[in-house]
Amino acid sequence: MAGSLVLAAPAATAQEGGGSWKNFSNSFSPQERGCGSISGDRFRLTCGSSSGDQRAERRYKEYCGGTHQFQGSFRINTMSGDKISLKQTFGPSDADFMLAVTSGRSLYSVRNGKKTLRPDKFATNGRTIRVNTVYSGGKHQIWINGGTPITIGGNGGCHYDKVGAYRTESGRAGIDVSWTGIHFYTR
């Protein structure tokens, strides 16, 4: 008598924030402006512009109330620009949190005092970096490759997430970055 082996895929779980989380599906719309282009999981700003709207991003659907977690990994393939936002969480009127990279390859928070999150030479070409953000009641916690979270304030109300590449106001375009393993959780 032949037996069968049934393998069940493990339930996806949030990597940070402790406690129990539930997956939730979140749709997105692409945003390509200026020299920005998206091809699958790759986001490119192909010019060296320091003016105009240069973006290649996914804007995910808005969520309201509760506690929400974003999880995803990025890898910079090449970069000639400076001060390029890679991940954003927007509140009712403006960005609560923007994760950006400098030409020296440090990661920093564009808002909230431009706090350095990881030092120079951290986000080198080809290095995969996992980002988790948890938003709850006007507070954000940010993890870069796990470790101790960084906590920043934020606005209450509905929010949405963006990933990709966006030239900040004081930045210069020129990047090819991939985003993979994107998941959303709630509790």
C-alpha cells in the first residue's frame, strides 16, 4: 500500500514586533515619473537629475486603525545618486517615515531629524537588507535587519506604504534597486 506525504507550507509570520500577527493582502499601484521605471521587482531612476519629480515606486493601499507591519527586503544593484528614498509610510497629510540612502551608503530617516539608522558603507551594492516597520497609534518602530528597533512619532489616522526609489527634495537621481519578500501583517 502506497503512502503519501503531505507537506504543508508554514504560515508566514512577522519577523518583528512580538506577539501574534495575521497576514493581510495589500494591493498596489505603480508610480513612474521623470526618469523612473519599474520592471517587476526592480525600480530604476536612470538620470542624474537633482530637480523634478523622479520616482519609480509602488503605492500600497491605505489602511486605517489597528496595528500594521510592513516587511520587505531591498538590494541596491547600482547607485550613482544621493539621498534617495527607498521606503515611505504616509499619514493623513505627509510622510511620517521615509527611509533613504546617501551616496556614502548610509541609511537615514528623512523626517524626524534626519536620524542616521545605519552608518556609511552599510547599503553596499548587492547586500540584501530587511526592513520592518510597525505603525500603531501614531508611533512607528523601524527595524533594519532585525536588532533593536528605532521608534519615531507619527500622525494618527489612515496610512499607506510605498517602496521603490524616489529622489528626495535635496537628492540626486541615479539608482537601480530591487525589493523582494514584501508582506503586510495586522493584529
